[in-house]
Amino acid sequence: MSRADFTDVGEIACDARHALVFEHGWQSWSPSGTYRLDETPPRAADANIQVLAYRPESPVPQGVFQGEGLLAVDPGDGGPVHVWSSPGHLAVPSIRARRAGGTLVISADGPVRHWRVEGPLDSVLAGWADTMAWPLAPAISAVPPLWCTWYGYWDKITEADVTENLALADRHGIDVDLFLIDDGYETGIGDWLDVRPTFGSLERAVGTIADSGRRTGIWVAPYLVGRNSRLFEEHPDWTVPGVSAGHMWDQDLAVLDVTHPAAAEHLATVFRELTALGITHFKLDYCYAGAMRGRRHDDVDPITAYRRGLELIREATGPEAVIHGCGAPLLPSLGLVDIMRVSPDTAPRRLPRAGDISQPSQLGARLTGEAREFLHARWWVNDPDCLIVRPEVETREEWAAHVESSGGLRGASDPIAALDEWGLATTRRLMTATRPGPSGPARLAAPWGTGPGAGPETS
């Protein structure tokens, strides 16, 4: 997208030595953070990562700050913090700041609101989050801890692994309420009801989890259709034509068109059948694909199409189901998810490959997770990603401290048999329910940002 698509909407004088800019990334894995004017924020390492982890249609020019739906500036001179944001959750502009002498010039590719608010940047962002949530966000209550298959077994998970870890959790006193079966149970990306033969029986695994007194969760990437899948072979017309959601699992990824009646019914059937097995927690991953630009069956904008898919899943799974977003556009998900991953994936290694912190690493997960802590218990329950503390995990003490300091979801993801005494003790200690955020489980009764000079102004 060229600068010609952006319109200047404001200008602010800054103290170049002390000014700070907060960038908010598009989706769960997109880096977010606060930067000095002489710093270069993280950017995509290559074109595929731009699609997978950043906003695909809005790469950032060199020397420019950019937030997706939110950009805040502390001018560093003791004056109020300036916040530019989308007017709501249904249209999310990219918002840029570029230096021009001693000022920052703000531009956007869509309408924005502008607030000027006294106070430290962290509290201003929290107030903004409360304002945007009101009255959309659901009542937020504590979520019990879970155990997840991913970081111990990756895509080779089996029914036997689930059964083994159920027994080990009981033996070692690891108190988790839910077992989440992550990627690897399915035969292909898009073929969610076709269970990989070497996994075993999904129905039997769910039954075994239920017999242990726990609930079952499952991983689904609802908007993705792998081009090697049976679904794509049989129904390529159910995908958004000419749109690639990137390359993963050794294949190109198509986007399911949830506005196509037959595709929508297919997706609803998938979730109805998973619910009928007894699954109550749905981790929806790679959700960015549902909001990619492209011509759909119905003439709707990408965010409307994305939200239609989440609404369809919510209806198919019922009011008691837990909807857990991941790789998901943040503002467009407001009001439709109960839990949201707010960072890239963690990993057994501290640093990301290729140096891009949108990619799996403890560093990227920690930096972006900390930067988005202000969303917890305002929009949803934050998911900082899983605790992994087996001996082979680099800097495991540092990662455990991050999970402990987060107010969000607690999940363990080591093979329990691989834990040493320190790992077992740490896992037992940290597997507790989420804690309320600063505003507690109740929603604020009125929007923030009122008073002299507070705005908002719409540009």
C-alpha cells in the first residue's frame, strides 16, 4: 500500500530524546511495543511472514511507525499522551507516524479518532481498552488451567500420549481442568473431522478425558484450507479466489469463504460434530486468514466476513463453549472470543529464527505479551502461551517468570514424564486459574476519555 492511500490526520511536537511511540500489531503474532524515536520496530523477515504474522496488505515503509487500529504517542515533554485509533472494531485503519523535523506527522488509511489524555502511557492504553470494550466485551470470569499437547508432541500427538499424561497429571498432583488436543490429530488442514489414523480415536480420547473428570479442548484453523486437503480437492469453489494465506505444512493455504452458503454449512457441521463428541473448548488458530482481502460469495468487507465466521462457530458450539482465538485480528475479534492469544508462539529456544520476533520464541512471546497485558480482563482473558519448563528448554526460569507475572490463562505443555523436580514443582505451582485484571470482571459503566482536552476528535 503506497503513501498515497494515507491521509495526514495530525501533527504533534515531540521531545526527540524522550518521546515514545506505541505500535499495536494487527493480530496475535504481530509484534507490539513501545519504541523511542531512534529505534526501528520489528518488521517481517520475508513476504511469507508478512502474510502469516503481520497485516498482509499493509507493509510498513522504512523509517515509519505503524499501528493497526491503535497508535499512541507520549511526546516526552510532560504533556498529554496522544492516542489515534479506529472508531470501532468493524473498520481497522493502519495508522502511521513519520518524523518531520521536531514533529511527528500522523497519517491513516481510514477514519480515526484522536484523544489527548493525561497520565502515563500504560494507564492511557488501559483506559483506551476499556473504552473500546464498552459495551461489547463479555463478562470476564476466571478460567481454570489446562494442559496442551503442542509443545511436547507437536503434530505427532497420539491418543496414547493423551492417556499417559492424564495419568501422570494425577500422579504428580498437576491440577488442570482441561486437556487441549492441538494440531496433529487431523489428516489435513481443513479436514477437521478426518482423524489421522496414527493418532488413534478422537472420540475415545475425549471420553477418556471426560472419565478423568476433566474437559476437552481442540485446535482448529477454521478459515484455512490446505491445497493438499481433501476439502480443497472436492470444493475449491468454497475458497476465496486468488488469495493465499501463506505457506505452511509444506503447502500453500487457501481461505475458506464463510459467506458461501455451502462452505458455511460445512464449517457449522464441523463444529456441531466436535461439540457432539463432548468438546467444550475451541482453540481457533490462524484466524488472520478470515480477514484477508478478497472477493467472496457475498459482497462484504473482510472484517464483516471474519466476524460472520466467528458468529457461525459460536452458534454451532452453543453458549457454554469457550472460544479461544489465536493468530487472530485483535480489534475485529472484540466481543466474540473468551480467550485470546496476545503474542507469538513461545518455543524451547529463547531467540527466534531469522531474528523476527513474530516467529516462535520466548523473547517474542514475552515482549508482545507484556505490551498487551492491558487488554487482559478488559476485552477477554489474555493467553500468554504455555508454560514449558522441561530441562531442554532454554532460559526456562525466565519464561516461567513471564507466565507467572501474566494475569492470563495458565496452560502447561510439557510431556509430564520429561519434567525434572524443578519443572514439576514449577508446573504444580503455576497451574492456577486466571486472575482478574485491574478493572475486575465487571465492565466499566461509561467510556473513558472525557473531560477537557480528552477528545475524541474524528479525522
